[in-house]
Amino acid sequence: MSGAQAFRPETDDQLLEAVRWLVSEDAPAELVGRGTKRRFGRPMQTEHTLDLSALAGIRLYEPDELVLSAGPGTPMADIEAALAEARQMLAFEPPDLSALLAGGDPDAAGGQRRDSLGGVIACNLAGPRRVTAGAARDHVLGVEGVGGHAMVFKTGGRVVKNVTGYDLSKLLTGSHGTLAAMTHLTVKVLPAPETEATLVLSDTDLADAGRLLTTGMAEPAAVSGAAWLPGRLAAGSFGDVGAGVVLLRLEGFAASVADRQAALAGRLGAGRLGAERSLTVLDAEAPADRWRGLRDALPLTVLNADAPLWRISVPPSAGAWILQALLRPETDDIGLLDWGGGLIWLAVDVAAPEGDAGETRVRAALAAVGGHATLVRAPDPIRAAAPVFQPQPSALAALTARVKESFDPKHLLNPGRMYAGI
Amino acid sequence: MKMPELDADVLARRREIVQALRRIVPGEGVIDSEDEMRVFESDGLTAYRTVPMVVVLPENTGQISRVLRYCHEHKIKVVPRGAGTSLSGGALPLGDGVLLGLAKLNRILEIDHDNRCARVQPGVTNLGITQAVAHDGWYYAPDPSSQIACTIGGNVAENSGGVHCLKYGLTTNNLLGVEMVLMDGEVVRLGGKHLDADGYDLLGVITGSEGLLGVVTEVTVRLLRTPEATRAMLLGFPSVEAGGDCVARIIAAGIVPAGLEMMDRPAIHAAEDFVQAGYPRDVESLLIVEVDGPPAEIDALIPRLQEIAREAGAVTMRVSEDDDERARFWAGRKAAFPAVGRISPDYYCMDGTIPRGRLPEVLTRTTELSAQFGLRVANVFHAGDGNLHPLILYDANNPGELEKAEEFGAEILKLCVEVGGVLTGEHGVGVEKRDLMEVQFGEDDLKQQQRLKCAFDPEGLLNPGKMFPRLHRCAELGRMHIHHGQMPFPDIPRF
């Protein structure tokens, strides 16, 4: 058999057969769901494609049991619609990066998200609520899949409390399809908050942001979203906010939100902010779409679509000053903070280009505090040359390689997507 | 219980091994007299006992790395141990193995309020973390019932839970990073103070790996703000079904209580006889519902919960007015195990998890099994997350009764799996449930788990005989049986 094969199995058995063929031919393949994150990770040289989009559909949803199972190709739009009907949610607020990665108009799909459950899980993405709810990995209960040994295996289950055997579900979550082709995913769902409110602190620069985010997160108010946008990126959603805007979200039962909002405003507002700052509150009618935009990194879509983008995970209290240090003077480098400072989005100025999309200085900035940086968007040649994910120390890199081998000894599934040779 | 065969070659070299270990861990850190080693012969699963070949109590990561490297080079088995509170025999020693005790690594290294985390050594107790930060209004959320004694290192190994998991998660959801030594002595760091570790989620897979993948030498845990207020409700129901229905209605109303515990009639009576918590004796199921948060939230939730309980048919309903009363509500539940211990010479605690809605069915069938085996059973249940703890009452002095209790327990766990649940929710597989793994997993599922083990410990030296019913050599697990040149799937749709 020669020529590029594009398999689109409709059953688990068909997928198993396809993987068997890859094994017998020693032929690596790219795993694809709905394709919105194909440009996330390192470019690959795979000839064949394993398209999982037909392994779709919600197979079990029991709101009372807080559990949902679905195929990897299930559109996230379908899942969110089903959850909304029972006033539930995936608490980790999975982002849809399609506007950012695939380009184009975020509203092109009529406001519908375009990604799949499998892609969200494979990339372990989480939105602003990461600070309280955790990431995708905290909500995956069970996975079935086919590994590079061409065997079907299952791990985990459908219950929250489960310590039976190794938690391979977590390992598969965030493995970018390099360990197994998933056929069945079971996730924990939670009640959606009754209401929400957002404290908006205008005219705050990065130094203010560092202080306010750290203070806000340390309050008993249970802040479930804590972000800072510079004025230029905030303008679309918030109008003129001066240097920038700090957003602190509170969610829950109405009485609770009102109470915490008053307490938090008292702690952060008025005299403590300085005379020139202003504090306003967006109620439940307004903030949802703004947080959704932040979740999907939409503020960054106003920038040149060729600007390299970094997603940087740091100790939250270091976020503001690391971002400050990464903004080169006299350039249009720009960034925003999420996760109470723990997540930095950095856009490198295309008019002041660097051969490595800023990789050297980004990694250097992390050396002192720990954390990791992912080059989420850059031209293919740069993503092929610079490590897209954080390079690992040698002992850890060797362990990572052995873990890959234990699932996919012939390197057939998304080879090189995360690291060269993995 | 069949354990790996003793390695005569290793035992013959015992003296030489002890000397070599003394060179790595000087002073009293190496114990080789049988009398002194006897305290380490079992963990919380006391039915199984083995005196180890030698006990080593290192003081730092460097010593642990050197001990493991030495054992790796000389093919010596190692069993890590925290406080030894495992209920599944995870720290059961091996007669030809080193028992590696982590108790001396008991310092809190750093408390970082700005990043809401603490960096601690593995021998710090679970409660010790909370005690170190409580005065500033913080706490560490997972609270296994052994929290006064169990260590955070053991919590990582077992992915320990507690009564507040539904709202706050298990250990795995409350960790930011670890430092870990692999069997070959290599030291790796996973995660840190940032929210998500990079690369494969090795932190996730280490958590709950029961000491089979590495030895954790430092842990960074997430700290949470102590809730401003907490109140509990005590609800009695005329049937188990009604209690279960109440739980489902609470969840359906969008409420995730901090704690949601259920007890059945035998457990209620045993607890009430023991601590006089004021539990009603004329109900079939008792729920403790605890809510925490700002006072305004609690004040809003309590009436809602009362209404839900009434709709579900609660026949008794009390709300704690102060922390003393709340403590009394919990006293019976927290004393449930010793209370059962008082009415029976021995009891055997099971730990399956089931989809919550199947509770009435599982309890009915457990009652049938109880009659069949001629052994009494009392049930306590983490109702929020489906984790069931049947306590089987038996008398080890009656010949054959321990075996009968174990057989009964195995039947309950099989039942849990049959209704869509799992063998263990928080106590771990260890040696106890090892031979039941094939009830829940197929051969290929277990092979994939063991292949992962090979990535960490290819010689199988770290805590062997636990978790897996059969040991396979790594080379055998790596084999693939694929015939070349087949294209047996003409039907797969392609583009």
C-alpha cells in the first residue's frame, strides 16, 4: 500500500484496524479531531491522517450523577448545548482557540465554537476558571483508546472518586495525541453558577495588576476569574480604560455573589486604589461574553495575525513583572494576564522580528521563577526549528521518551508534535 | 496472599547490603535488628505482616537518590513508607526488600501566600500542613480520616480523599508539584508553583501510583482560604431510597455541598450507641449535609436545602446553630469505624465507588450477601461522590471467618464494578484488592498500565507485588503481534 491514507473510522473497531495498519506499515499518522488546533504544536512530517471526527456523539449524560461521556469528535458546541439545558457546565471553561489559530472571523461560525471534545482534552486546555476549578485534566474521569501497540485499552471510569490503578486518563489528557487515539471520553460536569458579577478596575498598569490580582485571589471572596488587559486590547470590549483593566469575577448564588462583591470592592476599591483609578461592576447581563472572549483569547485577534504568540505559565505572583520584562521597549510587544497572573499571553511585535519568535528571551525570563512557555502561534519554519513546548531537563526528557515508548513504541501517533523524537 | 518469591541471592548478601546502606545513611538511619524492625511489619491493613530485610530512614533527597541507585544496581527491591496508615497494604514490607521510611523528611520548607501554596517534605502530616497555615486563614483541603497521622507523601502515593472531595477534589486536584526520585536514583521535578505542569501529566500519574513509580521527596500543595462559615444539617429518612433521592435533588438544584455523608441503620445505631451524637434511631438512612462559604451564601442555602429535604421525605431535620453542634453532627460519622469496632471483635472496611443512583440496589444486594455469608454489615457512604464504605463485622478468632469476610468483601467490590463503579475510591489497591483488578480491567488495560510502570522502573524493583495481579517482564509487555502487509478494512471511510 502506498500513497497518503486519510482514515475516518466510524467505529472503534475501524479505528483499531486503521492503527493496526499503521503498525504493520510502520507508517506514522497525524491525529485530527475537528481540525481547529492542527497548527498547535510542532509541524509534523506525517504522510497519513487519522481523522477521529466521526467518533462523535454524546453517549451518556446523567446530570444527577454529574457525568458525561462522548466520542472525541463530538463538537464542543453540542456538548455545551446539552449541558446548558440542565444548567451545567464543564467547570474548567475550555477555550476554543480556533479564531486564534485558524484565523478568520470569530463570529464566522455564528458564535458557535468549532472545536471538539477530543481536542480540548488532548491539549488539556483551561479557561479563566482554571484558578478555582482546575484544568481539563482535573475533570477527565475515564478514557478508552487505542495505543501504538494497536490494542484497545480503558482507564479510569465514570465516577469521581477512583484510585483503581494508575490514572492514565490524566496522562492522556494533554498528550496532544502522541500516546493514543482516544475513542471514548468521560468527564465530570458541575452545576453552572446561578449568577456572576465582575469587578472592573480601570486605568491599572502592570504594576497595579500584579498587586490587585494577587490581593484579589488571596481574599476569601473565591474569585473565579482574575485577568488584566492592557488598554489597547481592552478597548473592543471595555472602551477607554486608560493603561489597562483588572477584571475580577465572582460566581455563585445571587446572595453570595452580592455579599462577596461588596466585601471585595471594599478591600480593593476607593482609597486603596489611588484617586485616578475607578472601580465599576458588571452584572450578570454583561460579563459572560467578555469572559468568553478572554477564554478564547479573542482580544489578541485584533493584532496582526502573523504576530508570534506565547502562552506562558508562571507562579501567579510573578506574572505581572515577567510580562513587563518581556515587553521590549520601543516595540509593539503586548500581552495580557489571566489565571490571577499565572497565565501570560504574549504577542511579539511583527515589526521588530526575532529569528526565534522571542524563544531565547522568553525561556530566559522563566529561569528564575519556574514555569513553562508554549509557542502557540508562529510561522511553520519557526515552530519546526524552535522548541514549541518548554524543553525539559535531561532526566525528565528521558522519562518522557520512555513514557512515549510505553504507549507508542514505533512513534506512529502524532510523532514530533510535542518534542522532536517523541 | 501470594507475594513475589524471595530472592535468595539478595538475602545471602544481606550483611553486605546493610553495610553499604550504612555508608549512605549513617547513624541510626539503618535498622536491621528484627526486634526494631517489627514496628514496620504492617501498615493499616494489619491482617498482613512481613518483617523487611532492612529498614532505611534517610534524611534528605541525596540519601534517597543514593539508596535507590544502590538498590537498582544490586537488584534489591524497595518498599516506600510514609506513616504506614494505608488500608490496602501499600506499605507492606517484603522479606527480601528495603523498607524506605520517609518519616524523617518532616519539614515545612516554604509557605507562599502570594502564590497560595506550601512546599513541604513528604513526611509532614496532612493535618500538619493546615496547622502551619491556619492562623493566617488558610488550609489544605483534602482531609482523609487519618489526617492526624498520615503524611502528605503517602497522600500523594494513594491520591487520598476525605469527606470534602465533592467540592474540593482529591489530592490530585490539590497538588502543584513534586520532586521525585526514580528507581535508578535520577531526581526529577514535576510542576512547581505554576498552575499546570508542562509536558505529559506525570504529576497526575504519580499521584495514586501507590509507590510503584518513584519516591516523592518534596510536595508543593495548593492552599485555600478557610471558609468564613460552615454549617451542617442532619437529615433522617424512612428509607435508603429517600436519602439517595435527596442527594440527587440537591445536586439537581445546582448545590455542591462541602460534605455529603450517608449512614445506614446499622451504622447509625452503632455510632449512636458509641458517642451519643443525638442521631435518630428510627430512620433507615441519615444524611449529613455540610455547606461552607460566606455567611450570606449559607443563609441562602439552608432554607433551600430544608425545602429539598422535605420534598424528599425527610422525617428528621436539624441545622447546626454553632460549631459545637456541627461537631456533634459529625462525631457519630467520624466515630463510625471505632463504633463498629465496639460491637464486633473485628471489622473489614471496603472502599468501592458506585454511580450514586445505584445505591439502593447495591445496599439491597449487600444485605442479601450479608445473610448469605452470615456476617453483619454496616454502611457509611460518601454520598456526594458515590464512595461506599461497607464495614463487614467478623471475629478473627473464629477459624475461617477472616477468609469469609474477605470473600464477602470481594463480592461487594464485584458488585460495585458491575453497576458501573470501581474497586477502590480512596484506599488504594495495594495487596488487598490486587487480585480483583481483573474484575475491573481487561488484560490489555492492565498491560498498558504495566508498560507505564516499565517506563519508570524497568526492573520492577519498586514496591512489587502491589496493584497488579500478575507480574510481566517489560520485554514481554513490549512485544507486538502484528502481521505485516494486511489491509483488512476495506470498509473504513476515507477521503
